[in-house]
Amino acid sequence: MNVNLPAAYWLGLLTSVVLPVLVGLVTTRVTNAGLKAVLLLALSTATGFVTEYAGPHDAGYSVGTAAILALVSFGTGVLAHFGLWKPTGVSGKAQDTLVRSGTHASGV
């Protein structure tokens, strides 16, 4: 079996694995889990549409393909969070990165 995926799709997949860490960097430990999920969904959707835009298009840009890529990106992000980043402690460290003396990055 020969797998032939353009570089844009591989970069989109890699981005999907890193998105949960990015969400951790811009939120705190006390941020509602629902808000974190919505933020991950928004970033995954953007990743899917940008990946489709950056990919090769013999038949033109496909919104359907972009939507599927967004769903794959979100699923990959959720799985990466619970299967890789959370057990290794990376999620917690990312959330602690911008926390200073009991306040989060915006100073509130």
C-alpha cells in the first residue's frame, strides 16, 4: 500500500497534535473545561480549513474536505490531550507557563 499525502496534510496533522498544548498556554487551570473544548474546536476548525487551502487542488478547494479535516483535527487534538499530553504532565506545565503569582497572564 502506497500512502501519498501532500506535506500540507502532514503539517495539519502535526498541528492537531500540538493544539491542546496551545490551548493550555492561553488558558489557566481554573478555566472551564467547556471553554477549553470550544477553543480547541475553533482552532481545529481553522486548522482544517487552512490545511485544505494550503493543499494541492486538482479539482479546486473543497469545503467538504475542509470540514472533514477539521473533524479529524479536533479528534486528533482530543486524543492527543488525553492520551499524550495530560498523562505526561505537559498540559499542566503549559497552563502554568503564563501564570504569575496567583494570577493568570492578563493580570486579573
